[in-house]
Amino acid sequence: MEPNYNENIRSRWWYLVPILFGLVGGVIGYFALRKDDPKKAQNCLILGGILTIINIVVSISLSAIVPYEQGFDIVR
């Protein structure tokens, strides 16, 4: 497979955007990289989606474990 010389290789630092901002960061990374490095753009989008799904599953699991107290009032 011959390399495509029309593509610019972008920095791996772009993977921090979906790691820090989840799906929104994945979309930002995708649109920023889609013309220069389409493979990395797709990977950013997938990474953002996977991390968002993991975050939702962990949040639901933790909310099921931690009991909700009816009489807990913050305002007095």
C-alpha cells in the first residue's frame, strides 16, 4: 500500500480533545482533522463516543449503588 502524499499527518495531541471533552471533543477533533488526516479524525470521533458511553454506564451504575436519602436537605 503506497502512502497518500496529499494527507498531512497531524499531531497525536489531538487525541486529548475527545479524552477531555467526550463526544463533543470527538466531533471537534473530527471536523478539525477530517481533510488533513481522515483516519485520525475518525479515531477521534470513535474515541469520544466510546468514552461517552463508558461515562454513562459508570454514572448509571454508581447511581444504582449509592442510596438516595429522602430527608437530605442542603438549604436550611
